[in-house]
Amino acid sequence: MSETIKDRVVAIIAEQAVLEPGDVRLDQTLEDLGIESLGLVESIFAIEEAFDISVPFNANDPSESEFDISSVAAIIKAVEGLVAEQAA
């Protein structure tokens, strides 16, 4: 059984938050999970490596980026978009 993008992103975020993936809800923000700026950067690097994608450099400033980090669900949607762009 293959892992979905959602499962992999949740696992990466859970690892940064030192939580089990089942404890991460899609409506939570990284701040809700206790992930601060360094954890965000580490999460982004892990996501880039896991999916072989490049997240826009200014992802930490949502007003300047199309990569939305406002919630776990938004991050999953953004990663799905980047993976789809790469596949096209």
C-alpha cells in the first residue's frame, strides 16, 4: 500500500512536532503543533526532499508566496500542487 502525499506530509509535520501522525489534525496550524520558525524550515526541507520539489523561498511569508502554510491542510494542498506541476 503506497503512502499518499497527505500521509507523508502529516508524518513529516508530526516528526517535527514530536507527535504521532494520528495526533495531527488538518485544521491545525504549525504554531498549534508547537513548530516554530526553525521547525518550519526543517519541515520544508524534509518535504522538498521527500517529494523532490522546490518550495518557493518566501513560503514563510504567505502574502508573498503561493505556498500556503496557514494550516496542515493548506500545506498538503500546496505540496500536491507542486507535485502536480512537476509531473506535468
